[in-house]
Amino acid sequence: MDGTIVDNMGYHNKAWQNFFAGCNMTMTLEEIQRLTYGKNNREILRGIFGEHLTDDDVREQGERKETMYREIYLPVMKLVDGLLEFLNESKRLNIPIAVATAAGQPNIDFVMNNLNLESYFDAIVSAENVKRGKPHPDLFLAAAQKLKVAPESCLVFEDALAGIEAAHRAEMKAIAITTTYDSHHFESLPAVKRVIEDFTEVNPLEILAVEKDPKGL
């Protein structure tokens, strides 16, 4: 969802920087990317502050950061270019689609409700549904299971390197979107069949046609 449905990772970065500043810590963008991308808040907060954090600590601190994020992102929230047309065409073709995200349910509701997206998705898997975030494949495998589709028949759209690795571990193909990383970061990764700037560069009919031809995307 983050970086794929909405181009919001810069706002998550800012929220994390504000959060850490409140803890008298300074984090560079590179450190935030390395420590947070693809992970759920439980993994992030315990990874930084220690495994001694209780579940209540994680919930309280995580919600403090997410509230910061939602406040700064709401005024500028919008879909990644071309996504609405892509979703409408996928729905017309009866292609099942899932959201598999390390975000928690409040952030999912924040995006889905404000952009009226719920009707486009047949399944949603959130941080609350799995124990491990990306690069582990758990989110994507759970999404495939909910869709009743074999993992090898799934195509993942991802903006994060950890997400691409998760797709690879799930034995799924991936299209990388350059909202978060430049294209050269993805070019040699085994799961990646194509790199795009946004959804104006791809359409569901093209994907279906390619699936009939094993040469790739």
C-alpha cells in the first residue's frame, strides 16, 4: 500500500524523524529506510529500543508515530498516477487483487476510506495478520491464500527492496515502482520483471497477454 497505492513514504520518513526527535534521537533518511521499510512497528520499535518493550509500549509508541504521519499526509493524499484506471480495468476483467502491507489497520482504513478504495480489493492483509514483516514472505503468502490463488500465479507491485525480496521468497513475480527507490536499485533483482514509474505504464490486459507468453513482462 505505502509507496504503491499512495506515494507517501516521504511522509512516513518525516513522521519517523519527528518521532525520534521527540526521543532525543537523530536519524538520517538512509537509517530510516534501513530500519523501517517493509517492517511493522513491532519489529521497528523493538529493533531500535530493545526487545524489553511490552506490547502496550509498542502500541502506544507506534500509534504516536502513525498519528504524526496521518496528520501531515492527509492534506496531500492522492493515488499513484494511473492506479484508479488500472483498478477499474482489473475489476472489469475479474482479476482478484489483494493489499498486502506492513501497515496497521488504522493506516489501511485511513487510505481506503479517504480514497474510497475498499470495493476494489478482494482481500487485505495487514501487520496484525502476520508475525513477520518484509523481507519475509508472510504478507504475500497470506494474501495469496485469501485470494485462493497459488503464489506462483501472483504478481506483486512493490516500491521497497524488502518487498521485492519478500516477493522472491514467496516465489512470486514483481513489478517495481520507483516511488521510493531509483530504477537501478531493482534492475538486477531476480523477482523483478519490469520497473515502472507509475501505473500509467502498465495495464491489466497487457499483463494477461504476457501470462500466456512465458517470455516475461
